Amino acid sequence: MSTAGFDFDDPALESTVRAGLDAVEVLLRDSVKSDYPFVTETSAHLLAAGGKRFRPLVVLLAAQFGDASAPGVVPAAVVVELTHLATLYHDDVMDEALLRRGAPSANSRWGNTVAILTGDFLFARASDILADLGPEAVRLQARTFERLVQGQIRETVGPEDGTDPVDHYLRVVGDKTGSLIGTSGRFGAMLSGADETAREVLTRFGERIGVAFQLSDDLLDVASDSAASGKTPGTDLREGVPTLPVLMLRRGNDPADAELLGLLSGDLSDDTRLATAVGALRGHAVMAQARAVVQQWANDARETLQPLPDVPARAALAALCDYVVRRTG
């Protein structure tokens, strides 16, 4: 079976996860509907563009360590995906992105104000679903949202004087991506009634695999020949978005890299210049160094799974670690 881009073998788990993801899609579509048709259109925009549903998948796999059929599991998976989608609307405004998942971004299609308000609408819908999941779930979401916002502010402000930009970036990724995927693991365990050990383990796993997942996207922006990352290769370079390979290249400060660093710091709106930058970075040793960082985060995520029982769901979570590394080439 292939789900969210990776394969796992157990037929019973395949059936359960597939049914769960199908239920998530139905509830997602219902959740973005509004009495105002224009809001429905803008809210469904990114949903219709697709996505890996990585966060709902983590919720569903984590729920296997309790009662996977518990009524709160699918709604929790929808909550984390709605939250993720909402942040994408806001991120595209801040990054002035023109495309998202191969389609025009909401801000380029309807303007920044509509994009921001659509993100807010999705946050509101997520909160409405959360209200039925209990105060512990609401508190967890609130604390996760706090980290998402702090991570975005930290990214916007930039590293403090004397702070390693790579370390700063890894902290940003931990807050902006790792926190929500960690919460995905905790939601699945918590709402399925899994024990406290499983809750803690799956939270830590989600945090680590979340960082690895984002860093692998950074590499895909350079290494992919297709839009495997959901956007045109070189998009982050063109928009000046900081990514792991570029930050590591700058930290190295090798005189031999002066020309490439100058190219990366300049105007990459021209397709030829962008292609030159992508090609040069793709062939640079820093890509292997960045892959090693992704591998280390994935290895750490795998190690956190050891206290869990040796069941198909644990093997599937371990397979996620392989998938995250493998997708970087």
C-alpha cells in the first residue's frame, strides 16, 4: 500500500488506515463548508490541491496503540490537518508565494486579506471540532498553536547576535513543523486511550520525524526534478526562504563558494539564474551534509519508538523514518 508517499505491508493495518484517511477526507470537506459560498471556495482551495495528509496519518498510526476506532480519533486527525492548512494560507502571505501545491496560492488569487481571513476561518473550524474532544485536547491545541506562532515570529525576526543561524533554523522548524506533528502523535494516543508511556513516546517521535520531514522538503526544493515537494523546484531559493543547505553553505564560508553564495544572495527571478543556482547547489557537497542531518533526525525518531510494543503500527512509524530520508534522493 502507498499512503502519503510511503509503503507498509500489514494488510489489516492497511485496511484500517485507508478507512481512517477516507473518513478524514469526508470530514475535511464538510469542515471547510460555509453558508457563504465564497468562503467555501477559498477554504477548499488548498484542500482541493491535495497534500500528503502526513499529520492525519501520524494520528491514525498513533491511535493503533489504543482503541483505533475511538470516536475522537478521526476528528483529531481533521483538527491537525485544518491547523496545518491554515498555517499554509498565512505562510504564503508572509512569503509572498505565488504557488502552493502546483496551483496559484490563495494570496495571489484573492489577495492577502482574503488569504489571512481564510486561514483564520480554518483555525476557527478546528477549534469548533476540538470543543467536542475535551479540555485536555483544547489545551494541547492551544499550546501547539502558541509554538506555531512563536516559531513564525522567531523566523521573521531572525537569529540573535552570536546565534548560529543553523541552530536558530532548527529551533524554528521544531516549533513550526515538529510541534504540530508531535501533537498529531499525542492526539492519536490520547484519544484512543493509549497509556501515558505511549503518549509521551509518540509525542517525541512526532517532534523528531516532523523536523526530519521539513528538512527533507528543504532538500527536495533543490534536488527534485519534479514538484515532489508540492512546489516547483527552486521555489524557496527564488523567494529567499532560508533552508538547511543554504544555511549550512553560508556557515561554511568557504572562499571557493563565494560565487555560488553571491548568486544565492542575488535576484533569482530570472529562470536562467535560478537554474544555475539550483544546479550548482545540487552538485555541492553541502547537500550530502544536509542529508546527513535529515538522517540523524530520522534515526532519533526511530530510536524513540523502542518502548512501544512490537506491532505493525510501530513498524509503519519506523517506515516513515525511511520514507522521509528516501524522498530526498
